[in-house]
Amino acid sequence: MAEQTEKAFLKQPKVFLSSKKSGKGKKPGKGGNRFWKSIGLGFKTPREAIEGTYIDKKCPFTGTVSIRGRIIAGTCHSAK
């Protein structure tokens, strides 16, 4: 996924970044401050979602989107 390119600093809403502990802080993506969840329904959380540094509020693994209903897979034959 793409890294941050916007002028605003993007952050995950459920992660507190301003801890007062000094020293070797854990960086996001290295087993540090990162929110991710298991969505269930037979889907495994990808490594990129757990260890990555991307921020996407519409991602079902790292964002606030919930999976509801049926999961339908399809293929696109034409992009007209």
C-alpha cells in the first residue's frame, strides 16, 4: 500500500501516539502501535495489515468498516 503523501498527518483513530515514555519507542509496523483486527468469516488478516505502516479508514482489517452480509467474488470482463 502507499505511504503517506498528504500534507496532513494521518493516524489510526484507536492508537495513542503521544506517550510520555522515553527511550526506545516501538515504531508502527515493527510490532508497535498499530490497530488491526480479525474480521472472521474465514478470512485471515494479511501480514501487510498487521506489520504495515499504511493508514486506511475504509480497510476492514485496520479501519472502522465492519463486514456484514454476504461476500461475493466476481470478475470484470470489460471496463467500458
